Amino acid sequence: MGRPTINDLATAAGLSTSTVKRVLHGGGVVRSETMSRVLAAAEEIGFYGVGSLRGRIASSKPRHKFGLVMQQPNQVFGKAVAAGLEAAARAVPDRDIQLSIDLISDLSPEFVAARIMEMGSDVEAMAVVAAEHPIVTEAINQFSERGGKVLAFISPLSAPSLIGYVGLDGWKVGRTSAWAFRTACRQPGKIGILVGTHRYRCHELNEAGFRSYFREHVQDFALLEAVSTFEADGIAREVTERLLREHEDLQGIYVSGGGMAGVLGAVRDAGKSEQVVIVGYDLSDVTRTGLLDGSINLVISHPFEKLGQEAIAAMIRAGQSGPMAGLQTIHVQFDIYTPENL
């Protein structure tokens, strides 16, 4: 049997011979879906021109250079966010997306602002995860004035030039966490609240939703003042040890940020795992172990792949819509984990 012909390829793809010829030789406009269909058929029947066809399809795709600047000392979380974004960029079928990733452990606003400006010289759009600060806002606005587009990612930001926000609805995160405490706590008492830093607006929104639920539904719990852990396990451990020492009637700890390993270490060492209800953030090796051994009652987690897909799509839409594009606000539904659904 001879090698497959163009007619054979057209039959396998379910297209006309003239359409297949346009795909192979570049004559006229052909939709990316049609080109992909021809490529799939060529691979299936062993068509001799598969290599050149792949090259033609790749060269015909619109190209984008996007970036991620993420100010986050929790490297496990940062890598999960980056992996979701990278997977989403690879999965876009009709575009060639080059992605630059910059994970920053330094929480100073000057440092993240400098990295935004540096990356801005090489990308057309970027997703930014950062603590709120006027210096960061100014860097975002300067990049936007040059034609760049910035998406607030994971945590909302207030820069007026943003193209939008993709992340969780912090108000719902907080209220859902509060519901968990109301359900799990055996008796009224005090609840400690730990945040990464008050300048992360997502943490502030989580806390606001948390407190609003208790004001509305439960008045016999005392919510303590929120304490920053700066996403550090060592600081989180010290804060938790102080809470356990100073508040004998502590019924729960809401961890709205990083430092979970430090919190769990302090609670376990104090022998309080069965008495203190803990609600935490994001499924990881640490929180998974905590759920399994009973030291964590519930985990609210970012769906990293879905977040990446929505962020990439938002940056593409912003580029297509031009300067008149409206502000995009996309709340992605969070995942909930308990010991029973791991």
C-alpha cells in the first residue's frame, strides 16, 4: 500500500481536498480548528507532511508574552499558583503563549514594584499577586500607561488601571469558615484569627466575611483581634502558643493565610488537637496530614488549574478588547476539604 495522499487526508479529516490543500500550502485563511483537525487526521493515517504541518500551525498562532509577579513567601503555594498558570497557557489550542514567572519571597512593596517594572519591559500583560501598597499601585499604573495590562490575581488590588481580578470571593470564604466553626465547636468561647499580613486584601476580606457571619448568626463567641504571621511557620507557631497560653477558653483558630505548619505544631505539642477547632487554607501535604489525623477540621482551597485558566483567558480578552475593555471580575468557586472527602 502506498503512502497516504492528500485525497486520503481529506477523507480522514472529513474536509474537502481544496480545504486540506489550503492548510498544507498556506493558501487563504483557515480557522485554527480546521488546521488542528487536519493535523489530527494526518497523524492518524501517517501522512508524510506531518512535521511541516505542525510547523505551519505553530507559526500561524497568535503569540503572547504574559507574566506572573507573585509576592508570596510561601513557596509551596506560589509554585502551585505558577503551575496552574503554566498548565493553562499550554492548554490554549489556538495561541502560542510564552509565560514569565517571578516568585518573590520579599514582602517589601519597593521590591515587588521594581519587579513589576522590570517584567513590564518584556511582556504585554501580567497577573500580579501582591500586598496592597501605594508603591505597588504606582508601578502598576506606570506599566499600564505604557500600554501594558495588569490583572489582580488571587488577592484584589486597588490600582485604577487594572483590567480586573481573578480569584476567590473572600467574603464567601470568610463566611463559610465561620459556618464551619459554628458547626464544629462544642461550646462557645474565643476564636483566634491569623492572617498572613493585613495588606493582603484577600485576607482582609476573609476576616470581614468571617466576622459578619458571627455578628449575624452567633453572638456568644468572642472573636479575637487578627494577628499577622507574615506567612512564616515560626511566627505562626509563636502566635499560636501565645493564644493557647493566654486564653484557656480558646475554642478555635482560623488560619486565613500561611503558617499552617507552625499552628499545627503548637496545637499538637500542647495536646489540644481534640479541643481546638482549626479551619485552614489550601490543600497541601501539611493540611492533608492535619485533616487525616484530626487536627484540622476543614480546609478551603484554591482550585489552581481553574484559576490559571481564568487568568489566561482574562489577559487574552483584555488584549482583544483594546483600551475600551471593561473591568473583569471573575470569582472562581473554592474547593472544600474535610477528612471524609480526601
